Amino acid sequence: MLDASTDPRPLHRLLTAALLGLALVATALALPSSGGERAGTTLRDDYEARKAALGVPHTDPPGTPAHTHDPRFKNLLARGGEKGTDATDPTTAAQARAAAAYVAAERRRPDPRLTTVPVRAARREVPQNRYVMAGGCYTLGASPGRFVRATPQGVAAVAGRPRTGTRFRFQATQLGTYLLFFQGRQFLAGSDGLGADRLPSTAAEFTVRQVGGRFTFRLPDGRYLQASGARMGLGARPTAFALRNVDTCLAYPEAQVDVSGRPHAGVTSFQEVRGFVDAHTHGMAFEFLGGRAHCGRPWHKYGVAYALVDCADHSVTGGNGAVLEAFLSGKPSHDPVGWPTFKDWPAPDSLTHEGTYYRWMERAWRGGERLFVNLLVENNKLCEVYPLKKNSCDDMDSIRLQARRMREFQNYVDAQFGGPGKGFYRIVTTPFEARRVINAGKLAVVMGIETSVPFGCTFKAVAGTDVPACTQADITRQIGQMHAMGVRQMELVNKFDNALGGVAGDEGATGVVVNAANFLETGTFWNMKTCAPATTEAHDKNQYALPGGAPAQDAIFGAIGRLFGGVLPALPIYPPPAHCNARGLTGLGAHTIRELVRRDMLFDPDHLSVKSRQAAMDVIEALDHPGVLSSHSWSTPDAYPRIYRAGGFITPYAGDSTGFVDKWRSHVRWADPRYYWGIGFGADINGLGAQGNPRGAGVRNQVTYPFKGINGITVQRQRAGRRVYDINRDGVAQYGLYPDWIQDLTKVAGAARRGDGAAIFDDMTRGPEAYLQMWERATGIRPDSCRNPGLRKPVDVVRKVVKRGMTTTAVMRAVGQPFRRLGTSYGVCAKAPGRPKVMVTIEFSRRGTVVGVRSR
């Protein structure tokens, strides 16, 4: 079913695109591979063969069947460039042992006490405001003793008791506006007078207003629901109806959550948090690349049957000739039907279909996720190349649009949960606000940017000189605008070199096309040279001039260019690998980092060339800015220890559970004992990153359902219509399966080494706290004085600067981050004559103001 609120292209254009797609797919799938492969080998076959030859060693648990991984991408320790099997760990053995011992000691520290909160407020017999009816069942009292009864034959106010009236399901379309859904799968509507409609429409959307203890119902055209005796109708004068809650009514079609138990929360708003953190996902990517390349969207006012639909150019041909999807997945056709069957999508390798539908987001939250970074994303040149579009291709226009969609999504979730501020999805702009949100049991959402031409800062190569299209003043002004909009995390580059710095590039068939697009954007190709020394393991993506294998990861950009870009310029012949982009961080790039730091924003060096990233980290270290993180493994092993030493945080790309466990083991060896330890993941879902594949339903250590999650919740197999998802069989087909994926991590880690299942779970649940502490330090708060003895103040100084009535934030600005923040107290380390370490406990009221200080 197509979204009735959109304006799809004319049918003849869709058919033209589909026919073009059929021809292109037929050509693409018939292309011979390079290197003398057998005739008839498809790109997909060639890609699968190459995967086995490029494997990196990892530990599979006993019973895992023979399989291959894709180490070039989702299971690499560093997707930005390193050789995998030969990757050099920059730490010494002694340093690695010390870091692992420190992390083990961190796990033994007392956990914060958790409580639970209801998913939503309990319903009252009479709704207390116009928002709380969402998802509930009510009868409408027209007058004393008369209740609204709707049938296919008409609507009347029938005399009798409350049960005489029709039980209406109040399905929220936005805050305070509802569809009234009832038996027979019909909607109360005013399409042609007052009656029953089979499909939702604006003629069935009633905006509710409260009048004393009663409620009025108004259609968008201004007509009100009216009652006069037994007669019901629509008119200019409203009738106020009495609503009464009833136990059950017809369920509205919707994906299920299948997590039971109340969400976990903190016992105070300022204590240490627990949960999971995803620092890299694109929840609003349905609007990028012109708004027609991505199929489906995270929400629709009429629900799942309208949100999770295939692209129009896929549906019109029955899934045949869906050129972009076919190229990326290696399948010439797919079932275009989403709800309720979901036969072919979403799936781990389906990069064109929606993965973050709001109920799947809700399941991730109910399953324990508490911090989520939504990155606003665009690539203007590939947007221009893609033939179907409805939005501007300008990077910053697209980013502003996606930011508006984030606010709209928050409002929609609020509408489903009972009113403004009631939903689980809360956009935050400070670490202190995020801590309050998480301890209230909700999902703190950070807004970030990952785009190819931020602030219009492209350049053109003219006579061997780069001519930037922006100035420092442009950057300063626009970063201020982005900050005011709510952005707090940012990368400098994505797929192209720009006026801020060089890019790591892409390899293989994707690299060929993206490099050509880089030329179209800038007038120059990636300046890849043989690294010096040539044996370095910290390098960018290796290049070659001829395509040789279908991309499988971060591939949508290359696929669009390859399929729709027409005649692309011939690429240069590059010298022998390993390749390093000679283009480094520019003065404008350094200025951008300084402007981010000045506003306490978080800098992500992912996608930068090695040369650019090293220079960027020089700037970060010179500014002593701890607000740095690698969010999805697009940095290199030389950078990870520097990020940790700066006081930063890292979330490796999620990928397969087996690959992530390997990455986790490596990152434990880089932990810096001066800072709180925890780890998260970067899902990179929605058009950009392939998700984790299943390990197989036959493995001995598979995830068994139901299983217990954080704070005792129970997780069942997730259902959507007639589809039942199982992590063992389906992998991370959509975002709601991340609680299952985390459970799979414990199975993989625990089978390989006793005790590691509990260890990785502990490290993952500490991830949001580690992110928040990094963000606190980015605002100027010093690290804790227990892990950093040189920061300890004398006990009498601590007692003097911490005054009764100070807030928790004011206390941290005075004495640094607490080593312990459990319940209503902070613990900091001080010193006294003859005593280098004295624990000082600062007691707070439940509201978070100082009530006392004691030391021992």
C-alpha cells in the first residue's frame, strides 16, 4: 500500500526507471570478474569467493558451522584501512595486560542500584487530558444514558449503559489527534457525512480538545462531531462527549515489541547509568539522497502498513528491476511486500529498506538501549546522480530537513505514549540532560552530522590549486546554526575529499565509482600514494582502476554512481599499495575542530585519511579536548589508543557478533586507566551499513528464547505481522533485534573463554556511562581524582568549595568528576597530610542539591 501522503512520480517514469533497472541489473550480474574467473560468474559469486580469501582470524565458539566473514568491512577492527591479518597492535604486551587488568577491576566495582518505571502511565476510567487516550479503548457518551454506536449502516447515540456503545480504539496520528478504529476494521469518518470508512484518511482524523471533564472532536475541515438526541452528525457546533475507558477493543495493526518487564531506571536522576549505547545510526535516512532511494520510513501517522512499504519503483514491477536493491544485495528481484509478510526485507544486507521503524526502536529501548546517536547524512553528488528524487540534494538542506524529522518523530512517539514528554525518544543537548533522561528510564538521543560536504565546504582543483568554496566565517556561522539546532557530534568528511580534509576512500568496485564522483565534485581524484613506510598498517583504502567484485558494505554510494552515473571519468593508475591519501587536514579543517571544541561538541575522526586524522588528533591533543570518539570503526589502529588517551570513547561497528567480540577484545587492551571504562556499538543502519548475519540455528551455543536481559526483563522472539524474527536464523534484520544481538555476543564470548560472556555484557552495559563521562569532560569538567592522583585537592579545600545547596553539575565543576556516583552520593578522592588518598563523600538530596560532606 503506497503512502497516500506522498506525491509519487508518474507511472510512466517508474516504468522507465524499472526498465532501465532491468537492463542495468542484467548487465551488472553478467559482468565477468577480474582475474580469470570462470565464465558466467556473477559479481555476487565473485564477491563471495573473495571474502574467503580475505579473512581475518577470529575465535568462533565450538559448534559454529563452516562459514566466511567479510573482514574488508563489517568485521574489520578498522574499516578506514588496515590489512586485517597483519594489523599491528600499537600497544606493548605489558601495556595490554595492564589495560585488561584495569578493565577487569572496573567490572568488580559496585553497580548502581536500579529501579523500574512503567512503559506508560496507567489508564484512568476518565482520561485526564486529551493525550492519554492513545492506544486505549473508550466509549463515547453523547448525553446521560446515550452512547455512540457505529455500524456499517450508520452512527447513532443509542440509549443504554456504557457497554451499549461502540468500543473505539484511539489510534494517535499526532499529538491529540486520533483515528477512531472499531469492530469490522473500520474508522469513524466524515468522508460523505458521518459514517464508517475502510481506510484511514484525513476525513477520519479527529483532533480532540478537553472541555471540563468532556471532549470535543474536530475534523481537519473544521466540522465537529455532534449529537442531538439519538442523531449523530457533523457540524459547526461541537458536542462535548464523556469518555470512559473499557478493557478491550479491536487491536490496530502494528508490529509487536515482545519484551516484557518494566524498563530499568535509576533511583536518582544523577547517579551512574546502565544500558547500551549506539553512537552511529541514521534514523532519518529516508530523506537523504533525494528522498526516493530509501524504501519505507521510521513512522507514518497511519501505522506500520503505511510506513513499511517498498519504494514505488520497486512495487510497480513486483520487485523486478529494483536496480539499486538488486545491485547491493546480489539478488535480481525481491518480494516488494513489507507488512505483514516481510519475506525479503528488512534483512541484514538489504541497504535500501527501512530498519529503524519506531516499534523496532521501542524494542531496542525496552531491551536496554539508553543512548542513541542519530547522524544526519547526505551525499550531494550521488543524490544528483540518482534519477528519482523529491528533496534538495544540498547537504545542509538535507541535514536541516532530517533534523526537523527527528523532532517530528519525537512528537509522534510522544503521541503514542500519552502526551508531550511521555515517549521513550528524548532528544538531548547536554550530558547532564542525557543522564536525567536515562535515569528516568528513557532513551537519550544525540543529534550528529556525517555528510560529504558540510557547510558547503567543497573545493575545486584549479591549475593544481585547491579553491575552497567556504571561509572560516562561513564555518563559524554554520556551526553556530547547527549547535542551535541541537547538533552535538560531528565528522568532517564522509565519502569525498572536501575543503576540510582528505578522506580514507573506499576500495574495490565501490571505490572506483566514489572516486569518480569525487572527481566530479572537486575536479580531482583521491591523491593516493604508496604509504611511507610502505609496510605501514595504518593506511587508507587501497585502490585499483578496474572493478572486481560487488560491494557489500557502505556500498549504496558506489552503487548509485555505478548504476546511474553514466560515463564516468577514467581513474588514474595508482602506485603499489599500501595506499595513503596525501591530502591531509586543511586550515579550514583545523578551524572546524576548534569551533566544535569551543562549543563543547564531540568530534568524530572517522572517514578521515590517516594523514588528516593524525593531524586532527594533534589539534585535539593541543586543545586538551576529551570530546573525541570513533563511532563506527572508520579510524585506524594508530588512532584508537590516542582517542582513549585523550579521554575519548569508541563504539566499534556492530557487524557480526563473532567479529564484534574480536573487536571488543582488542579495545580492552587499549583502555586508559585514567578514565571510566565502557564500550558500545555503531550500528550504521539505514542505507549505509550491512548488519550482523546470523550464526545459524544449528550452533550449539545459540540464543535461546525467551532470555533475560538487563535488570530482569524478558525478551521473546519479535513478531511483525506474520513474520517472526530469530537472531539465530535472521541476524540483525532490523533495529529491534539489537537486544538479541547483544545476547548473542555473550554466547560467542562465553563459549570462547569462560567468564567472557558476563564480561562483555558488563562492558556493554557500562557504555552509556562512559559516553556521558567523555561528554562531561568535553564541557570542561576535570577527570575524577581517584583515577588521576595529580588532580586531588586537600580535604579542607574540597570541604570549602563544596557548599550546601550546590547542584551536582556545580559540584563537578568545582572538584571534577566523581569516582563513585551511587544513589544520592558522590565519592571523590582528596589528600591530607600523610594521607595521599582520602575518600570524600558528598551527600545530595533527592533533588540533587548538596546536603552534607564527610570524609574518612
